[in-house]
Amino acid sequence: MRSEKCGELEKLQAEMKEYLNFYNKTVESLEFDLNAIDHTLSLHEIRINAENIPSIYKHPVNSKSK
């Protein structure tokens, strides 16, 4: 029983570490992209304040509702 719990814990910790690595890489990539976009906007002759551009949140499509 203890060995099963220990095995479950180790598996979950490994999965969590893998997920956190993926999450961190995704966040870094998005931050890099946003900085590149903001830099590109700053080069435009018409000044655009990037903070005035609202965020868009994508929602997953529920296939059951179709």
C-alpha cells in the first residue's frame, strides 16, 4: 500500500515538473512575441499605445453542443 502511494506521488511529481516546464516555456514564448509586437508597433509612424489594445480570450469549442 505504501509503495503504491509512493509510486503515485512520484509519478504525479514528474508530471507536474513536465507540465511546469511546458507552462514556463509557453509563457516565455508569449512574452517574447508580445515584446516583438510592441516593438513593431513603436516603429509605426502613427503612435499606438499597446496597452489600449484589449486582450482576447479564446474559449474551447464544446463539440457536444453541435
